[in-house]
Amino acid sequence: MIATKIGKKSGVPDNYTRLGEYIAAAEEKDEKLHQFWIRNCDAGTNIEDLNLALLEVEAVRRQKPDIADKTYHLVVSFRPGDQDKLTKDDLMAIEAEYAKALGYGDHQRVAGTHINTDNFHMHIAFNKVHPETLKVITPHRDFNILAKVSREMEKKYGLAIDPGMTDGKERDPNKLSPAARNYEAHTWQESFQRHVLKHREEILEGLEKANTWQEAHEVLSGYDISIKLRGNGMVLMSPDGQAMKASQLDRSCSKKMLEERFGVFEAKQAKPHKKDVKPKRRYKQRPLVRHSNTLTLWRRYLGKRKGLHQQPGLMVRALRNWKMFLLMEAHQDPLAIVLITAHYEALKIVLNKPQISRSSSHNVFHRSH
């Protein structure tokens, strides 16, 4: 089972009553209502109580006129065959677990399950405004909460486990793609993807608070990241043209998930008479492996790169990246040999490659010229 928050679309008013009616009516083509219930409304708990319950919910929401987004819409999708394993009491218990985990246990909500061929799913519309305290609750990092509850409910009710979502099989969020590993192996410089994953938690926290595409662009630009359409998906791009799939940052950053939250993709809009804010976490070329003597040679490398157009052809080739520069410098600077050796020894861990001996590294830079 997969639980997905359906975010408020940019420019579309928050209409809880319309959502509640949609859940009760199962309006999609070939879709029909399976089960329905209401929680924490004095009006009642059944479908015939819906109209009064919605009036009750709206009365609470009117106490917070300055809040634009007061609805948390959750969709829980089940696997084929799960429907026959679950009674209405089971479905209500599952819904209650999500509510409790998200902090909505005492909140008003409308819930219902829909059947569409094999696509059995549950809609839950939470009123984010607490009916007594009037506090507006917005869960922090809710995608982790939803995944945790989903795994627990699969186990408790004997449901089909979603491929790739179990603890043993879940994708390592910090694992580099083959392209990023190749970049680091060929340049010995930190890849853009490593830069992004280094700040993953901060970026996701910022995106969770975004309500529009422009706000999402602002969050990403703070880390020197732009997001663009590519093929059928989206990519995150660095200033120097490196790219990674947006979903490699997190499943919640896939094109489908982001467009469900913000609407159809919008490119970043330039703000008239306003300078772009400088990134607080800029992506810079930097050595992948650090050593006590790295800074001296790195400064020399950057200095020579500034005058690249004045260099002879062989030097231009050597200055294409940090690795090539070190191999060239090794002929005349023992410090470069030390750094090459340090890189080869450290890359066993960083790039998960077999360790190369000191004698092998010595032969490599001699064979390269």
C-alpha cells in the first residue's frame, strides 16, 4: 500500500466541502463508493449525515480566515487482492492509525474507499484546524510518517507489501547513481549529486513547506539547484550542467508527486527589479578526497584554470579536472604523488572499488603520459 498526500494546487481555492462530496460520490469514471464514514463531527458518522457534518467542519474552518490551506487530503492505494482481506472496521482502524501518526486523531475528517477495477483506494480529508483548540496542524516530514504507518499496516493485516518499500529493500537515499559515480571516478571531484544528497534533509524540509512551484524554485535555488522537465520526468541540475533525476532526491520529488502538489510544472520566473538571492549552500568544484596537503595544490589548480586560454594544448587537457592535473603535476611535485596515493586508497571506500596499491597508482600516472 502507498499513502500519498495530495497537495493544494496553486491558484485553486481550498474547498473542503467539495472534497467531502467528491469522496462520497466517487465521481471518477467507472468508480464506485465502497465504504464511507465521518469522524469527530456531532452531526453523525454515516453518509446521510454528510451535509450537516460539512457545515460543522466549515464552521470550524471559518475561525481561521487567514489560513489558505486548511485541508490535508490523503490517498491510500492498496494492491490487487487487498480489498477482500479488509472489513469496514479494518479500514477505519487503518485510517485512524494514519490520523494518529499525523497528529489528526482528534480532527474532523471524512473518509471513504473507492473501487475502480483493481484500483482499490481510500480517500481521507482531514480538517487541519483542531475543532477545540483551533490550532492548524501541518505534519513535518509526513512522507516518512506515511511510509512507516503503511509498513506497519501491511504487516498487521497481512497485506501485499509494496516492492522496494520494505526495510530490507528500500532504496538507499544516499546512494549515488552510476553517472555520479563515473563523474567522481574520472575527475576525483565531488559530484553534484553528492552535494544535493549532503543537504537532503534541509532541502526536503524546505520543499515540504512550499505551496507553489515558485516557492519550490526558491528553496532549490538556495542550494544552487534548478529543476527542469526532461523526457517524461524532472531533473535537478547544477550550474555546470550535471543532472540527476528529481526522484533520486526523494520519491516525493517525482514529477507526478510534485505536480499533484503544485499543479502543472511552471518554470522559475524572474523577479523584476530584484536580484537573485545567492545560494546559501553553493555547489563548488572541490576535491572528493581531503588530505592535509590538498589545499596547496588545489589553489594552484584553480589558479591555472583561470588562465586556461593562455595554456598550451597539453596543459589544457591536464586542467580539465582535478585528477588529470594531479597526474600531470606528479612528474615534478612529490606532493602530487602523495595526494594521488591518498586518493586511490580512499576511493576504495568512497566509490566502493577495490583498493589500488601504491605501486599500481605510480604506474597509472606514468602510463597516462
